[in-house]
Amino acid sequence: MAERGNAVPARRLAVLGSPIAHSRSPRLHAAAYEVLGLPWSYEAIEVDEAGLGPFLDSLTPEWRGLSLTMPLKREAVRLAGRVDRIAALTDAANTMLLGASSGEPRSREVFNTDVAGIVGALGDVGLVEARHVEILGGGATAASALTAAAELGAEHVSISARNPAKLGPLEDLGRQLGLAVAVGALGERAETEAELVVSTLPGDATDAGQLRAADPARSVLLDVAYDPWPSARAQQWERRGGTVVSGLGMLVHQALVQVRIFVEGDPLVPLDREEPVLAALRAAAGIDERGAHLA
């Protein structure tokens, strides 16, 4: 059930991770709840994997939910009572909804909103389908990118990572999603026909090699890194005439779905003032409607 306006008490929310001081989530969520007129607070708290369980056990009744970033996305799945379909598929959760406290242990339901974030960010630049997709990196975000590729109608996905031997779980996920997946090492890729390249590597990674596309002008690069921006990958892609989407677009769209979860209790139920909330999220992130960084 949605919690709204003056009918409910103030709630607490936070983003957890390590490191976490750099997170922009508090600014985004504060903007959203201001538009919605909700007296909710949202902060950033340093928590590592070993500390997540004790932190969850310590939460008092005013806590409504949590955003989760690295290195907590997989540990959150293990500590949850309920896991949504996308979080179960990817074995990664970035959102936890806490149930009401009534003398019993509080329920913990986790979600993965990164997939919706990727799809939403690409939709902002008009990319709504892609048959051939390339993913750089092999971590939790790569699993979300692979799932997003399936939602975009992909048939073939290539995944490149520093250690291809560790990509077995992503190959298994690809089979579950009905995708043909090929894996390899970073820097060893041949020219690709991919309409979409998703880099899940850190912004300062230097071992990705040259991004190769048969026709960059007809391809999109989503670089989930956004600080510093533009990344070397983004600059390279733009020089070749391709469209670049930064991770801020993904951050905004995944945050919108998180707000739905915290307010409505359901990632699929739109907010009453969804368009103004989305506009506020973009303004707080410093991007326009196409995800371009504002000066």
C-alpha cells in the first residue's frame, strides 16, 4: 500500500555501500520526495558485506527501505525473505523494501531496478530494440545489462572481461534468457556488428582496448560510469560518430523505480506525479531529457 503525504509519519531511507561518500542517490531521492510532499529522509551510509546483516538487524520501525550498491548487491539477495524475478535472475539486488514492524522480524523484499534503469536510459535516446549487444565487464551490473539486452529483443550478446574464465554464471544467465552468448577477454574483440555496447567497467579502466563497431554512427554506447565524464571510452565513441549515454541516465531511471517501490510498494505502479518526479530526478542528476550532461 502506498504511503502518502500527511497521513503517514516520516520515514527513513538510505543508500548503503563501500565506498559510498560519492553517491548521488541522496540528492536524487530528496528531490523526488520533495515533489511528492513526503517528509522522508534519505542518507548515505558506509556498510560492507560483513556489516550488512548486523545493520539490517539494527533497523528501527521508521525505516522504509534501502538502496544497495557495491559490494552489497549479491549479499542482499541472500539476506532477503522475498526476491523479485529480476533480482533472482541476476542474483543481484539494489533495492530493499522493509515491511511494517508488528513484533515479528521485519520482512525484507529485494528488487533489481538496474535493468529498468538501463532500458529507460536507452529509451531516452530512442533505442528500444537491439539484436546484437556487446557487454564490457563481468560483475553484477553486467548481469543486469544482459537481462536488459533480452528485454530489448537481443539474439546475440558478446561479453568481454579481464578474466573470461569467471563468466560462466553470465553464460548460464544468457541461456536462461534465450540468448546466444559468446565470451572473451578485454582487448581481444574483433569488429562487432553490435547496435548497443554497454560498458560496466570503472570510468578509469584502461584495459578495454579499442571499441570496435562496423558502423559506430548506427550504434549506441551506454557507459555506466559517469564520474569523471566524459570517460575515455565515451570520447572515443563520439569521435567515431556514435551516440553515447552516460550512467547518469541509468541512475535516474533506476531511482524512479526505487521511488515507486518505496512509495507504492510495487515497481510497476506509476507514481501519482511521475512526470514531475522524473523531471526532478533529471535536474538533480544534471542531465537533460536525452541523458546528456548539462553544463
